[in-house]
Amino acid sequence: MVNKSYEQAQNTGLYQKPLSLVGKYDNVRRFWEDEVTRLFLKPYLKKIRSEAAGDKRKIRIMDLGCGSGDGYELLAGTTCRDKGPESSNINILDEDEIEVYLGVDLNTGLIEQGENVFKSKDNVQFKEADFLAGLPVEEGDKPFDIYFSNYGTFSHCNDSNAVKIFAEIASHANTGSIIVADWLGWQSYEWQNFWTKDLEEDQVLHYSMSYLLSDVDGEADPFNLRLMNKSTIESLVERASDQSSKKLRILNIFDRSVLIGRHMETGEFNNYPCLLRSGVNSLLEPGERTNLSSLLFNYLPVDGFLDANRYFKHLTWCWNQLVKYVDDLMQGREVFPPGNHPVLQRAAGAMQQLISLTGEVNMEDARANIIEPQLAYQLRNLETSLQEGNGRSHGIVAVLEVI
């Protein structure tokens, strides 16, 4: 059923790269969600690179649930600006520093797409396999430095599967290898109708990729995806450490896509959808002006969920304050300070300075091409800075280290 659902989505043509305003690789995916993941992974990728350089070897990557090679593009596209003047490449992992990227997926069509996209790269390889059946390695296969997954891949596992895979990775890996595991968050606003106060073992959401389908494409085939929060991740990692010859340590757990997830607009799992993802896609689209009022979000609390309501009320208040402030500046209205939270104040200050400077720029549409993209980046920073790493988002990501 899961494979059929991905084939259905792929047949829409919305899995092609890139499509900017719609599809799997829209602006939000490329300039918001991927960049947030890169931001949190940077210190660990730097450590991997430094250790590999010290050992005079190249880096090995396994991507579980790779699709058409998304993990390669994300990891190889992670930048840093402290590599020194001798390097003209600001990517943390230079392509010639990667010995092999092995993408693993059970979908034949996506594997074929990936092989076509990366046919000029000898160090990019693909393998058709179901990692739920076990880590797809043979006896004698060298360990990998990074065991990567992204965009809900581990939500395809039940808890026993996840523990087994973590334990197998730990046994196969070298000390210092990292694991990046990604699930659906348990209290995302997108599925507010299905919130629970406690997260049970193997608790799932009957998920679909309806956001990629039109009326012509028909109804999306649903499938179960495991929901996750911080304490449940900690429990799974502890169980895996007990079953492995090596131990696992959690380096970080973070939320990604709190207010701009895929189902914010569908109303499939929430009675009050909001067009935030479309609005942010428009902010990031060159030459296109956005109605900023479409970015305002009225959060409606749910009885009995005090912590979640507190979190979302604060985040959406900060979000709305920044949007209103920028709108007032551009409309020439009287401007009031947007609150006293430091992140919000910094964002507002950056936008005020940018708007004042662009008034002096001789450009056909500074609003669409300079101001609106910067507003998107400031909203991204706001959401990222205020995330709590407890699954109140479309995705919750854990970074683990083998010790």
C-alpha cells in the first residue's frame, strides 16, 4: 500500500525537480525545510569531515528511504564559510570528499529517477531494498559515516522495527558515525483533530499525500505513519543501545515545518486549514508579489492541551507580529514595535533596515525580489528559533551518535 501511494504521487509529475510553487520540491521544501535540516546538521557534518580528513579517508553515506537521491543533494549542499581561503567551495562536504553515497529505497520508479539524475556521478549509487526488513548491508561491507533518513522515513517503521534498525546500524557503524532519523510529529497543527495527551506505542496517523493530487488524479491512497515525540525517541534509542554491541547517544532532537507543513492547507486532519505554505511559496517566488494578509494565522486552541496551546499561541503571535510590521512598513502606515522577544526584535530590525535601503535601489520590483524573500527567511528563523523539539511540527528529527 505504501509503495502504491508513492507511485500514485510520482505519476502526477509533481515529483519532478523543481516546481517552485507546487509539488514535492516547491520553494518551501528547497529554501525552508531543507535549509532548516542543514542548519541543525552543520556541526555534526563538520565533525565528520574533520575526522575523515584526519584519517586521510573519504566519507561514506547511506540514505535510507532515499527517493531519487534527496539525501545527497541535502548533505552535499550544506554550506559553511569557515573552510579557509584556500577553498573555493563553501560546501561542508566537497563532492570529491564523498567516497560513496548509497541511496536505498523500495520504489523502483524513484530509484530509476535517481540513477538518471546522478548518472554523471560515479560515487552516487542506488539499491532497491526495504530497510524495514533489516539494514541492507552484506558481510564485509565497510561502515558508513552517516546513516541518513529524511521527511518521515522512520515513521514507516513500527517501534520494534526502529529499535532493530538502530541496533543494526550501531553494530555496523564505526564509533563517531552519526544517524539522522526523521518521523512525523505527534502534535502538529496539521492533524490537530488527532492529538492525544499521551503517545502510545506504535501510535499512527492514517496519512495520505493528497496535497500532491488534483480532482483529476483521484483520491490519495492512505497509509499508516508512526507519530513521535521526544520522550518516545529517547526510549527507542535506549532500547536499541541495549540490543547493540555499541551504544547510541542523542546529540539533538529538533522540530521542522511547524507552521508550513504539507497538510496545513488540505483540511484533511484539521477543521481550520490555513494557506501558509502557499503564502510562503509566493514570498520565495521571484517576480511575484504576495498578499501579506494571507500569511496571518489565527490559532484556535484545543481544550485539554495546555502546553501545546501555549506553544502555538506564542509562536503564531510572534509570526503575525512580524508579518503585520512588514506590511505596515511597506504600506507607509504608522509602525509600532512588534513585541519584546529578542528573535522577533532582531527580525523586525533586519526587515526595517532592508525596506529603508531598497527604497534607494533602482530595481523593477524590489518588493517581490528582495523584501518578500527576506521576510520568508526571517519567518523561517523565527520558527526555527522557537521550536522545542517535541514533535509539535510536521517532522521531528533526531541526530544520534555511535559511541
